[in-house]
Amino acid sequence: MRLWRKILYFSFRVLSISLAIFFTQSLCFLLQNQHQKKLKSFFLAAGRSGGHIIPAKTLAKNQILKTPDIKIIFFSTNSQLDTHLLKHDASIQQHIPLTLENIPRNNVFSLFFYTLEIAKIARFACAYFRNHRPAKCISTGGYITLPIGLAAWLSNTPFFLYELNVIPGKAVKIMGALATTIFCSFKKTICTFPFFYNATNAPYPIRFTPNDIVSKEQARSYLGIDQKLFTIAILGGSQGSHLFNTLIPSVLTKQNKHFPLQIIHQTGSQEEQYVNSYYAEAKIPALVFSFRNDIAAIYSAADICISRAGAGSIFELLFFEKPSIIIPLATKTTDHQKDNAKAISEEFPNLYTYLEQDALEHNQELLIQQILRLSTFSAPSSGHKKE
């Protein structure tokens, strides 16, 4: 009798252990399948600025390199700029444009209705989160962060923010409390957040790779410009390019008397013909364009650059190690470009020279002085390539 009890007891133990192993393996299998299901989609949110959308597109491409079969869904505003930048992008399987204006100021009633609009969009976005169960959601800025970040939080989806400027924007400040992590391109940005926000330093999502850096000779040959002339690239971008298209060409006409030079000038969409005619009349060799996809060749060909101080511009100039004069765009609503310019010129004084737009408008000699100073540090045709 005792023997039978021992046999039954032993059998019961074996069965219990076998069932435990079976259920554990089943649970692991289900969790693995759930994880694999989540990895099939990845959400991005950005809007109303190339400075927000271009780094988000870079993150999308990087994610596809890691997970080729992943589906990327991109939330943006329905502005013309957003639509243009995201049109025909092979890395984005679905683009969802949403109607959302900038946050109203000094109007309590408008702010109330704006909050209702945020809630309405968040409710709409929650359906996408439920249906696609993304592995994560990332925002690189813009007010579209508010409803999409809220939807991610309500859907229990890991939500990551990129703060690309040195001083955080309003959307990042608001949604930072709900974010899994805030990635800051400037180290000093971390201390601007409350201690309970999970903020850390991370590289700016540069759209280029080391293979995009070529010698000046190669870049100039590709662009069809002179190999020996001192070359200045003017990168006005889409915002605030009018000053770059009017004042700077007149200053460079005077600079041409000191030593011969050639110009590469990005004008934006409005004034390409005017700028091209201006350089032609001044008999200054110039490559003038509104937009190009091969901007890496422009960086590589230049001896020095004159640029605004958007985060994307200054980190790309740093990537190509180009001595630059940065003239931040001053607006009534934000000084983020001034803050960026101060921070980057303090950290890399040998590469960046910071000029205020107001000071330049009152004294054009300031720009000539800085060009002459930088010309002594940049030999006209000494190229390099990073390993």
C-alpha cells in the first residue's frame, strides 16, 4: 500500500511539473507572438516644420533598416508643407494628415475649444493604436505631439519624444510627463525638465551617413562648379530666407572685391530667379536653387556656410565639420534659433560664428569681417572624408 502511495505521489509530482512546463512554454509562446505582432508597426508624429518632419523621416528609414517588414504610420498636420515633405516617401506605408492649428494665445475660449480638438483627434488616433498595436510611438515635435502622445499613453504604447532644440517646445514640455523617454540633442536641455521626467542625451537624427561626405574636389566636379574659387554656401531654408536672398547677396558683391569667390545659394521657392539674376549682373559665379535632394554635395563642396540656426541645419553643419556663420531667425513667437545659435557656438567656437540679424542689418561689415576671418581657416580645395 505504501508503495502505491509513493508511485501515485511521484506520478502526481511529474504531472504537476510537466503541466507547469507546458503552461510556461505556452505563455512564452503567446508573449513572443504578441511581441512579434507589435513589431509589425511603428508610429511617428511630427508636423508644420521641416525641422520636425525630416528627422522623423530619418528615424523611419533607420527603423526599416533594422526591421525591413515593419509598417510605419506617420501622423502629421494637413498643411501643404507636411504633405509635400511626406509625399512619395517609400519608408512610410501610411500617412495620416490631421487638421490641427498652432496653439492659440491669450484667448481662454479659443484654448478651451483647442483642448476639445486635441481630445477629438486623440480619440480618433486611439483606433489606430488599438488596431495596429505599434511597438512604439515617437514624436520629433510640433503640436501634433499633443493628441498623438495622449493616444499613445491611453493605449499603453511606449511613447518617446525627441527635443531637437536647446530650449524645449511647448508640446514637449506638456507631454514630457507622459513620455517613456525624452531624447535631447543638446546636453544642457536635460536640466530644463523637471527631475521626474526621464530625459537623456541622444544624437540628433542626421539624415546622412559618413559615405555622404566626399572631398571638395569630388563634390565640385559633381556640381559642375569651379575647383579653385573660394566657395560660400548660403542655406536660407524655407523660413526666413528673404533676408538671405536680398541682404547677403549685396554683401557678397562687396566681398568679391577682396578676393574672387563663387556662391552656392539655396533660396527657397519664391526668389530663385531674382537671386540668380543678381549674381549674374554682379558677375559672380553662382549655383542657385530652390530645393535639391543632393544637399550633401553642397555641404562637401563649400569652404564655409552661412545658415539659419534651426537644429537640423546646425547639426548637419557639425556632421560635415563646416566653418559656418549662423544667423538665427528672429520671430515674435519664439527665440529657439537664437538659443540654438548661442549653445552651439559656445560648444564649438572654432566651427560656428554667431551673428544677430539686427546687428547685420545695421552693419553689413560684420559679415565681411567674419568671411575674411573664416577664409584663413579654410583652404579652398582641401577636402576630407570621415572614416
